[in-house]
Amino acid sequence: MQLESKKFLEDIRLAAANIKNFVFDIDYDNYNKSAMIQSAVERQFEIIGEALNRLSKIDPETLSKINNYQRIISFRNILIHAYDIIESMVVWDIIQDDLPELYNTVQKLLRE
């Protein structure tokens, strides 16, 4: 794996870890009430999507090992360009349902 690919994977790992830390020990109601936490989480998802987008240009083979990478990149685009239609429950569900798998996959790829 290229060094630049590892850099992008590390950016994804760090952003995912940040999200996990931002929402640690809070429930949806507290997340929904906090514009600061929502903004912080959305920014980290933007970083994840952009890192995957950049990875797609230099290392499609590694990218193909990440499930739903197209959806993650699309989610980043929505966060950036359609910020006014973001629903906090959707973001919360992604944190709960999809982020752990992405984090684990990236951890595994970094160990290879």
C-alpha cells in the first residue's frame, strides 16, 4: 500500500475516533440538542468522505475493501452542498450503525 493511501486511511481512522469521542456517553436527545456536537460530528464525516474521495484517485484497490465507500462519499457531498436538509436522526443512525464497521475496516487495513 502506498504511503499516501495510509495517510488517508489514518485521517479516516482519526476522524471516526473523534466522532466516537464526541458522542461518547450521550444519547440522541443530547446529540440533537447540541449544535456544537452536531457540527463537530458533521465536520469529521466531511473529512472521512474527502479522504475516501482522494483515496479513490490514487488507490482504487484499497478503496474497494471499504464497504459502501460510494455512499460515504455521497454523504460527504450532502453535508457540504445540501447542509440545509440534513436530519440529525439520519446522522445519529449512521454513527450508531455504520461508523463502527468503517472504523474496524480502516483499522484492519492500516495493520496490513
